[in-house]
Amino acid sequence: MDENIQSNLATLQTESFQTFSLFSSLKTDSLMFLNSRIIKMSWHYVSDLKTLQSLNRQVVSVENQKILLIWHEDQIYAVQSQCPHLKLPLAKAEINQKNEIVCPFHKSAFDLCTGDVKCWSPWPAMLSGVLGKVSKPKNLNIYPVKIEDDRIMVEVA
């Protein structure tokens, strides 16, 4: 391994979480340092732009992860395909005026850009206290997206 890369890795070992891109010799790969482990991130082709634009939503599988691609207001979003609350599908979830994706089953809401929890299991009202306790609030996983020659690429570990 290049001494420069080794030096950078040694420096990162003091951090609890750090993402960095490797130099151009590794092209589209990057590494993530998380809890004393280095995880290799890489870009994967998942769909054509025209296909997603016509479907608006598309579930794809990458590295054993199901990812929901969303075409919304001329933007592409890539999020985990299941709600973190009870693992129910988000493919038919609504996107509200605040740019939050809202689970169609228990109405948990997540920021579409960051994945942050905005509302945790408020429905049905009589059961929301119980259902909200079934699983502690968890953010929705968000995946970086880029377009290369009308091909949608998603970065995953």
C-alpha cells in the first residue's frame, strides 16, 4: 500500500467516524472508517436516468441491500427501501411538502436528504405510544448518488 495512504489511515485511527476519498489511482472507490474498521465504499450502476424518470420509483439490489430510487422534483434520491420502524416497504410512501418521505403504514417521516427522523410512528393514534416503543427511532439510510452518461450510480459499502 502506498506510504501516503498508510499515513492517512494511521491519522484516521484516532477518529470515531471519518469518510475520505482515496486518490485518483482508485478511481471511484473510497474508504469509510467506522468503529475501528475500514469499510471500502464503491459506486455501483443501478439504473438508467430515463427509466427512473418514467417510473418515478424503483427498488434495486446492490451488495445485498435493497435501495429505493426516487425521482422527485427533478432530483434523484437513494434510500433504504424499508422503513426502519418495522421494515415495511417504502415504495408507495408519500413525499410531503417538507421533503420528507412518510411511511404509508405507521406514518413515520424521514428527511429525504439526510434520513433524519422527523416523526416516529404517530399512527394509529391509539397505538402510536405502543408502536413507537416496538422499535427505537432510527434514521433512514441515505446513499450518495451521481449520474454518469445518463447512468445512475449509487455508493454503498
